[in-house]
Amino acid sequence: MDCISSLVVGLAQALCESMNMAERRAGHKTDLKQAISDLETATGELKAIRDDLNLRIQRDNLEGRSCTNRAREWLSAVQAAEVRTESILARFMRREQKKMMQRRCLSCLGCAEYKLSKKVLGSLKSINELRQRSEDIQTDGGLIQETCTKIPTKSVVGITTMMEQVWELLSEEEERGIIGVYGPGGVGKTTLMQSINNELITKGHQYDVLIWVTMSREFGECTIQRAVGARLGLSWDEKETGEGRAFRIYRALKQRRFLLLLDDVWEEIDFEKTGVPRPDRENKCKIMFTTRSLALCSNIGAECKLRVEFLEKQHAWELFCGKVGRRDLLESPLIRRHAENIVTKCGGLPLALITLGGAMAHRETEEEWIHANEVLNRFPAEMKGMDYVFALLKFSYDNLESDLLRTCFLYCALFPEDHSIEIEQLVEYWVGEGFLISSHGVNTIYQGYFLVGDLKAACLVETGDEKTQVKMHNVVRSFALWIASEQGTYKELILVEPSMGLTEAPKTERWRHTLVISLLDNRLQMLPENPICPNLTTLLLQQNSSLKKIPANFFMYMPVLRVLDLSFTSITEIPLSIKYLVELYHLALSGTKISVLPQELRNLRMLKHLDLQRTQFLQTIPRDAICWLSKLEVLNLYYSYAGWELQSYGEDEEEELGFADLEHLENLTTLGITVLSLESLKTLYEFDVLHKCIQHLHVEECNGLPHFDLSSLSNHGGNIRRLSIKSCNDLEYLITPTDVDWLPSLEVLTVHSLHKLSRVWGNSVSQESLRNIRCINISHCHKLKNVSWAQQLPKLETIDLFDCRELEELISDHESPSIEDLVLFPGLKTLSIRDLPELSSILPSRFSFQKLETLVIINCPKVKKLPFQERVQPNLPAVYCDEKWWDALEKDQPITELCCSPRFVPN
């Protein structure tokens, strides 16, 4: 019984415990489900609080404010809580699914549910605490003060002046907001910008943030957005649109004063698309960028454009020496001159100086330095490192807008190093080559000037010694020749050796396959007898003064030659084989010693340009030599042939060219004329058709002419660009029309040996008359008193007065303006006054020259003061004069010694 009783009692107890466990399990199940529901609700509320907080942080970021550390820590805690909640919810769902599928021990099931319930309650407690903490969290950590870090730079030499200019532009008082810094590749634009960035960091600045952007050629605006976003701490999804990024950037920058530095800009930038606010007077922000294109500066809207110039000789030498690193070696007489030649070849281009300086750092023998110079002269691309320099320049070349522009650029390399080319002459070559073709009334000359402007804007050519000239930097020229011979269509087809001191022409074999030959400015005495050049289109032989004769058959095998220049050689005749040049467009014979133009010239039916100016020995031009040239557009006989009176000869002789023959040249647009008698001048007046073509006019020995009547020309000389009047002994002045603005195209006026000339013009010079004159040369005009008429000419750059015995002053005091601050000679750069015994005053004392660079005073004993002694000027001219005269100047003004003495140049 005891055993049975015990068994019954045990079963009863087990049943009770099982019933209690079931009741607890049912309770736990009910409590757990409710807790899970509470957890889901609490988590959702916490996420909403988190999202609101993130919006506040994002708004602060857009306004340039940082996030507090406390807010960052709370967000991290929320993220951890979310991870725990997701784990709990996933575990609960798995249990509910498995419970229906598996039979488990009731006690084990209850234990697991109990543990899960504890985790849910713990998570609920943590979330509730986070919700309570969120009420006190501040997100605004204050303005972000981060600026650019210092940037490592290359050697910095010779940019002090540029740095000062930039500092001034970045000052608080300067209102110009967008600054363009331009110049050719390798000139130091990036180094300048990096130095500015580093100086701002070192010395301090007034900007809230500095932003440096190294531009990308392909993704300009995107590059700016990425860099600006990174600097401001903005983050966005890569899928976000450019408009969205721009809006956020604008919000972030509009309340801040920023300086944006953009390095190496290649394309126009729309700042609105990037989101960068445009600088103005109110926000006082600045944008500074570097580019290789002046045109791009204008397109972007730069209010100030700064060109980074090539280094001066002293700074170039200093930079080169620094890269070589061997001062003792460079100072040795054996090496120094070779090193200086290399520096000269670099032309002040920092990149070339650094590259070649590094290449020569370990070269110690004279032979090595000689070899380096020879390679640079002949094959510069083979010098170590020059391939990198050329690759940098090739970016600018490739970025030119058209193949035409690239071709015109390469053509400039046919001229010598550091050679100033007259733009007009260069354009005439281009026309002759067929690069420029007139269509729809477009003037090819103006088109050529437009292309020159494009090349200058791209910093691939620069202004020459005069405004009317252009020249190519030495390194850029070497690059152009490399492109032409190695990369372009001229591969192995060019022969370019100008100014090389050649006394013999290259062997005939080198002529056979060439397209272009440039041997100008050498010492050639002979040319090959009969070179075979089936492809030759250009032959430049000018300025070979020792060349006296051209072989008789020289031109026989040049069937496609288009441009031939023999100017300023000493040839006395033209070989008859010239008749074979049936494709010739451009023939230049100026400054030669030929006396007769051969009749065979008539065969050149394609000829458009014939330049015979300053051929003073030319006496005979058969009319048939010119009359058959129906396509002739330019005929220049300035200071040349003057046999205009028609003359008949015997049966075997030809009539000479006359004015009437020129009238029949239907395409003639440009004419240079020389007149050596009063009869010829009167005859010229009768040919109205020619008057509109005359651009160069030389009148000499027209005795019996008291007044030269420009009004007699049908267009009042409206197209005359050069006017020269010489040895007309009775001429007193020139008559000009009174009802029009006369000689508007005149650029150069030369007046010589007019002994009765009391004044140049018969009436006063109006504001529009002579508006394009650049140069005035007056000599041996003894009755002339002054040149007051020239005082307001806007483009006048040069005045040369020589041996005018009665000239007392440049500007008559009673003809000078009454307003003291009015500028006289606003553009004058060079004034040369020589052998003027009565000249006592250069300018009235209240005036001074504004742009004068050179002042030559020789044998003017009555001049006692310089025209800038009494007024302080920032830029003083160099004064070329006799030392005794200089010492005798009146120096009673306190600033005289300070201002004048450093500029004295002994004559």
C-alpha cells in the first residue's frame, strides 16, 4: 500500500506541477507577445526621433556647422539598439514557426521563452533611455574652421611681383571677385597658386574656408562639386543628381565667405550648375583660377586677368643653377657659356629650366655640355625630360579649336628663334599657302588676324617687339617643329634651318621630298643648280644678303610651289625658269637689287601677291609681265618702280607698265605706288579706280608743288596706310578735306627734306582723323616749329624728329589743353629727338608722358629739363643721351636724382 500510495502522491504532484507550468507557459506566452509588440512600437518611435535628429545635423552641415560629439555618440547607440531589436524580433519569429512543427520538452520551452522575455524587457529599457536622452541633445557644434592644407611646391623663383599683385587682389578692399591667371604650359601658374594657398595658411586670412580644386579636363563641374563637398564635409549618394548636389553646395556656401582656387581650367565653367555662388560686393568671396587660355578668362567672366610671364634672365639663371646644384662647375669659364646658352634656349620657361637643369646635374665635362647644346639646337626632343615638357605643351596644341588653327600655329615655327614676325606678312603667307580662302565676302586678311588672336589667347604665340608683330617662344617653337616632323602630316618632309649661320645650302638630296623649306636669315652664297622638288609648296630664302645669284634652272622642277620669298637678298636678276612656277600664289622680291622684271612673269597666272617694295634699283617692268596676271590682288611698288609715263620703244622693245594697265587688274585690292615727278602725281589723280586700292604711297621730288592736295584723291586717301613725302622742295603743307575725317587708316607718316614745310596739315586734326597712326618720322624739315597736332592721337607709339633746325617745342604752349589732368600723347612709347638746336621744351611743365618707355635726346643743347622731373611717375623711361648733357641738366627738383639717375643710358 505504501508503494501504491507513494506512486499516487507522486503522480498527483507531477500533475500539479505540469498544470502550474502550463499556466506559467500560457502567461509567458501572453506576456512575451505583448512585450514584442511594445518593442516594435518603441523602436519605430526611436527611429522617428533619429530621423529628425539627422535632418537637423544635415541642415547644420549645409550651413557649414559641425555635429556635436554627443550627437554622434547617441546616433551610434541608436544604431546598436536597432541591431539588437532586429535580432530579437528575428529570433521570436523563428520560435513561433518551429513551435508548430516540433514537440519539445515543456520545461525547456518555458525556459527559452523566459530568457527571450528578459532580452525584450532589457531592450525596451535601453530604447526608453535613448528616447529620454534625445530630448537634451544639441547637434550644432559650431562653424567648421577647416581650411586647405599646405601643398608641396616646386622651386619658387622670380614670382615675387606676381605674388604681390595677387595679394592685392585678394585684399578686403578689392571688389573684383573672379580672377583669371593665365599663361603657357610650364610657366609656373600652378606654382604661383600653390604658393598663394600656402601663404594664406601661414599668414592667416579673412575667409571662412579655402577650397583647392585640381581640375579635370573631362569632368570640370563634377570635379568642383566633389572637391567642394569634401571640403565642407557634405556626403551624398553617388546616384544623387548634379542639381541636387548643387543645391546642397549653394546652401552650404551662401552664408560663408570662401576662396575657391581652381587649378588648370580647360573649359568654361557654369558656376550656377556647380552650386558655387558667384562672388559679389556683399558676400566678398573670391574665385581664382589658372588656365592656358586668355579667351577662357573672358568666357568664365574674370574681372581681372593676370598673365604669368616668363622668368627674367637673372631669375632663369638662378632657377637653372639651383637644379644643377653645382655652382662651382657653372662658374668655371669652360662650362659657364654653354650653360648660359641652355638657359637662353629655355627662354625663361620654368618647366624647361627645371627639366634641363636636372638633366645636366651630373655632367662635368665641357664635351658633355657642348653635346647638350647641339642636341637642343637640332633635336631638342631627344634631351632627357623634354618629352615631358612637350607632352605638357601638346595639351594646348590639341585643345585648339580647329585643324586650320593648328596648321597656322605650326607655320610660325618656320621662322628663327625669338624672331618677331609681322602679323600682316604672316597672314599673307597663310593666304598664299591656301590656308585662308575668301568666301561669302569674308576678308582673308581680317580672318588671319582673328586666327593670330586665337593663338595668342591660347598662349602659343605672344606679342613681338612691336604690337604689329608676333613671335613664338623658343621651347614652344621646338615643340612645334617636333610635332610637324614627328607627329603630324609633315613627317620627314620639312627642312627648317633659319638663322643657323649656313654658308652652303643643304644637299640636293634633302630637297627632293620636302614640302616646306625655310633657310631664311643665313649666309648662303649659292643654291643648288636644279633641285628636283615635286612636292615643295613653300620656299623661304629671304635675308640671305650674301646670295647674289640664282641658278638659271633653279625653278624648273618645283611644279606646285605656292610661296616664294627672296626678299632682302642681293640678287640682281630673276632667272627665266620662274615661268615654270605656274601654281605660285605669293612672290616676295622686296629689298632685292633687281633692275628688270622679266616678261616671263606673265606665266604665273595663279599669282595673287607680288611684293616689290623697296626695290630701289627696279627701273623696268614690261606691261606684259603684269597685265596677264588676272588674279593679282596685291601689287606693292612702294619705294620702287616709278616709270608711270607710258613710253613706246622700238620693235624689239616692250612698253613699260603704266597706271592704265593697273586699272584692268579686276581683282586688285592693295596697291603700293611710288611717284617721282609732279607729272606722274597729276596723272595718278586721273585714275579714280586706283585710288581706293592705294595703301602705300611714296611721293618724291615733286618740285613746283606748294600744297599736296589729298582731297584730289577720290576717297580722300581713306585706305592709305603708309604715306611718305620726300624732297618736294616747294611743299608748305598738306591739304586735307574739311568735311570728312581724313586718313583714318594711316599708320606710318614719313616726312623728309621738305625745306619749306611750316606745318604738316593745312587744317586742324579732328578727333577721328589719323586715329590709327602709330609712327611719325620727320627729318630735315627746317621751317617746322612744332608737332602740336599729334598730342591727342590715341594710337601713336613712336615719334622720331631729326635735324629740324627751327623746331622749338613739341607742343606749343598756346595749343596745349587748358585742363591740367588731360593726358598728352596717351600711347607714346618711344620719343627720339636728335639734332634740334632750337628745341627748348619737350612738354609744358604741367604735363608728363604716361607710357613712355624710351627717350632719346641727342644734340638738343637748349633742353634743360626732362619732361618727368616735376611729376612723380611710377614707371620712368630709359633715357639715351650724352653723359655731359645729362650731368648739365637742371636738377633743382628734390625727386630728380631719385627718379632719373637709375634710368640713364649713355649714348
